[in-house]
Amino acid sequence: MARKPLVVVTGSERGSRTAWLLARFMLQLFGLGARFVHPSSWRKSMAMDGLLMLGGIDIDPRTYGGSRHRSVTKTDPQRDAMELALLERAVSQGLPVMGICRGMQLLNHFFGGTLLPHIHDFDLSVPHPHTPLPLKTVIVEPQTRLHDLLGQSSIRVNALHHQAVERVGEGLRIAAHDQNGIVQAIESIEGPPLFGLQWHPEFMPYQWHSRRIFRAFAEETREALRERRR
């Protein structure tokens, strides 16, 4: 009997429990195994068929060459290093990757993109909420994988971030933005599916689009595993 594809889920040693439990539920719902790792528990050689990088504390400015901002009060450079190492392996092996919130920002940095340290420093025409509830409107770009997946030009999502993608990295494109023009999703243009979502679909399992995103990630992970077995 073939084993379940295994997704490595990354987070912090403390503070990631809720996101991990909800992400595990969504992954298992669509037939994937899941293993949570943090900087003290991971190994470079661990089995991995897909990579899910959760949200959490800010990426350390030293990781992406930025200057420290007054809003950045807690970072974990060891987590940054772990996720970059796992991301390098996933990309080199053609594994599906999904980055949520800081995970999306790290994915963008990996491909040479830049970050906005604190979006509230900018003049926002539409208030930027901070809520786990789907109170934020996101506009999905036409002719993207995300639009093909969702089949809609806008959805309502949550928002728990104060940093965001500025310039998109090489080989990636904007898949969604908010009403202030701030990037809300990125994806790979070609090759293995790489998705970054600025919102937290794992916190909204009751939303159809959250389930559709995790289902697609599960299908891509199974397909990538089948390809490697051929």
C-alpha cells in the first residue's frame, strides 16, 4: 500500500500551536500526512513531499537585508534559516510549496523580492484590518493559477499582518492584491506550483476558498510524488 504524501509544516517552537493544529486538520482532510518542525526539531534529510510555511513572528531584517523597524519587536533568525534551507531543497526537487503570511514573504525573499517593513507607514485609502475573520476584500488577478482555482475575481479573507511583499521575486507574479494595492498572493509563473498567501486559510476552514486551496495543494503534492516515482 502506497504511503501518504508527507508535508513538512514549519513554525516556531512557541506560538505556532493553533496554526499547526488547524493546518494539520486541513492537510489530513485532503489525504496528506503532516509533520510539524521548528528550529530545534528539524533535519535537512527528513522525508518531505511538500512544504507548508506557516505565519508567525516577523522575518528578521538581517535575513532579507532590511533595516530594523520600530514595529519589529520579535524575530527568530534560526527559523528563517531553517525555512530557507527547506525551501531551497523543495525548489530544487520540484516539490509543491505554500507559504502563509510570513511564509509568503520568505518565499518572495528567496526569489530576490523585497518586503515592506510596516504597511501602516503608508497612506492607506482603505482601512487595513487586523482580524482572524474574513473582513478584508482581496482582488484575484485574472489569468493566474489562483484565479483558475477559485473561479472568482474577489474573495473575503482575514488579515493578521503588518508587513507585506513590495517587489515580487524573479519567476513569481502577483496573484491577488487588496484595495490598497498591497500584494495579497503570489505564485510561480512556470514549473512546480509555488503559492504565497498573505491571509491565513487555515484559520478559515469554514470558507469554501480555504478548502479549495488546501485541496489543490494536496492534489499537487500527490502528483509531484507520482512523478518522482516514475
